[in-house]
Amino acid sequence: ELEEYDISSFVYRRRRPFHPLRLKQTMTLITNTMASSVIRMKGFVWLCTRNDLYGDLNQAGALYELAPGGVWFAALPDEAWDEGIDRAAVEREFEEGIGDRRQ
């Protein structure tokens, strides 16, 4: 099906925050000029102005939403960690100075 309909995917991963204005400009460009070719986008967003909180980005066609997602694990005080979370596994993904913050 992927080849038949010429469907492809791309995963963007970075350990560097987005600048909010540049992200907005990029999302506007995508929705205004590429909506027919970009079908779906979703994921976590790290903004340089919100170091303790991640955003939840969803885009389908010409519509997108950037909503508050929650607190990065690295920003949680010890007492706020849920007992059901494997803290050691989460912390293995941490990087020095930024913890679990990522795109």
C-alpha cells in the first residue's frame, strides 16, 4: 500500500528545543503550502521558552494544534514520580543537562 499510494514517513528527532516563533512560521508554511502532501504529524515538542513542560503537537491536513502536554520527567521532583513508572528505564534515556527533553 505504501508504494501503491506513494506514502512515505519521516521521523524528526533532536535534543534541541524549538524557538516558538520559528515553529509557528514553519507550521503555517506547512499548512498553507504543503497540506495536500503532509497528511499527519504528531509528537512531543520542546520549546526553548517552556523548559519544564512539553507540548503535544497534532497536525492533519491544513489543521494543527499545539497543546500543553505535561511535565518532562527531568523536571519532576522526586516525590512526584508515579510508583508505576520504571524510573531507572526513564533515566537511562536522560542526557546530561537536558534529561528527557527532546523532539
